[in-house]
Amino acid sequence: MYQRINAFDIGGFNIKVVSGQVTMKRIDVSSASVFPTPEGLVVDGLITEPQVLAEYLRGELSQIKRFSKEIIATVTSKAIIIRDINVPKVNSLEFTRMMRHEAIENLPVTLDDHIIDYKIIEEVNGENGAEYRVMLVAIPRNIVSSYLEFLRAIGMDCKGIDFAGNSVSKLIVRQDAKEKFKKTTAVLDLGHTSSAVTIMHRGAFKYYRIFSHGVGELSLEFETLDKLLEEIKTFFDFYMSRESGNTIDKITILGGGALIEGVIPYIEQKLLIPINLWQTRGVVRLSREARMGDNIVQFANAIGALR
């Protein structure tokens, strides 16, 4: 039997909470709720006052039907550092030792101040034989500690802390597999204070980058959006220069900013790449309580974090 679990996506502007369960065929979402984030309580992924935020949310969460005690949190922060590296294919024990060395060599941080994690993305053929392409991630320890303190304060059992790029990539992998899409998707998450792009190719995570511009800063002339799009173009150029034949075939847009009138055609015109608004498309099944039309795009990171 599949277990029900909850996921939090805690941003500086809104807090998204979903409850559901993941099966082999789909993700069943039984509830989806959004609450405004009190000013100053979440700054670039850090919960500045975990006890205060817990007190604020405790009453709100008690109103959600079938809300379990087990939860996964997904984090967005410019302080999270991600490196894409290739290492020789070795046994699991050697690989663990190797990752410690690679973290020292590749991450420009004090390791004691960060939680280091890694994920094998794919096996590739290198110059000297089989290699693993690995996503190496460093999350500031104070961010993780703030989440753990917050979850303890509201009586939740933390089952994991993910970062948003990984959460959304798991969601897109399911959907691209369902649609048998075997090209490259760039997922653009338009948030209030920041935005992010995840690049997926043939069902595999490729790159993730977070940008300091969010839709909360948009002027009527979309001046801030133009700055963001210039940075995204540079990121796309970087990806396409990494290997001959790399392209961006489509953009899937999500996050609260995706619903702003005129944003999608404006971005499509500037980037000259087909864009679609993220939809559940048969991979995510929403209960009657969770159905909200296009507004579901703001819950994509939280839904992707469910496991």
C-alpha cells in the first residue's frame, strides 16, 4: 500500500503545501493549499524565525483534511551550490570516498558549514572508460537546521529535504516519459523573488540555475523580465556550447509568475522557443479538493517533492 505524505514549498512570498501519495503510475494529490508568508520570516530559503513560522502555520494546517505527520520540504535558495562533474565508474565504497574528495575540489564552500549530497545522473563513456555524471549539491547547514527546527515545532516527521530543481525534475521525467518526449526541455519556474531554470534531456537532469530576478519585481513594461531573459539566454548558450547537438526544444513554464497575463507570449517572442504552461497531463491526479485549474502551476515544486 502506498503511503500518504505531505510536501512543503516554503518561499519568501507564499507557502505551498500538498498532501498525496506516489504510485508507479502517477502522483495522487488529495489537497493543495497556499498561505502567504509573513514578511521577513523566510529570506532566500532560510527560515529566520522557525518557532514563529510554526505558530503561524499550526492552525492553518489543522484545517487540511487527511494531513499526515510525515513531510518532505523542498528548498529554493541562491545559496545552494550545484556542480555537474564526471568521475570514473567505481564500486559503491570507492564512490563514497571519491565524492568527499570531489566536494573539496569542486565546491567553493567550507564543507563543515554545508550539507553535501550527490546524485548519479547517468553513465557515460569517457576518454578512459565508463564514467558517472554526478550532480554534486551543497546546501548551507543553517538553512537545513532552520527547516528541521520549524518541522519539529509543528510536530512533523521530516522524511527529507530536497532542492527545487531536483523536485521539479522528477515531475518532468514522469511527464516526458508519458508523452515519449525524447528531446530537451527547459523548465522555467517564475517565482516572486527569484526564478530558476532546470534543463532536462531525454528524461535525465542536466543543469539547474537560479536567478535573482522574480516576477514580484515586474514593471508594466516587463523591464525586470528582460534582464531575467538575458541571463536565461546566456545559460542556454552555455548548455548548447557544452556538446555538439545540444538544443533547447521546448520550455515548460510554472510557478505563480506563469499566470501573469501576457508573460508566456512575451517570453516566447523573446526566446524564440515554443512554450507551454505546465499541466498535470495524466501524470498527476487531483482530488476534487485539490482542483484549481491553471493555479496548480504554483504547486509544481511541492508535488514533485512527493515520494
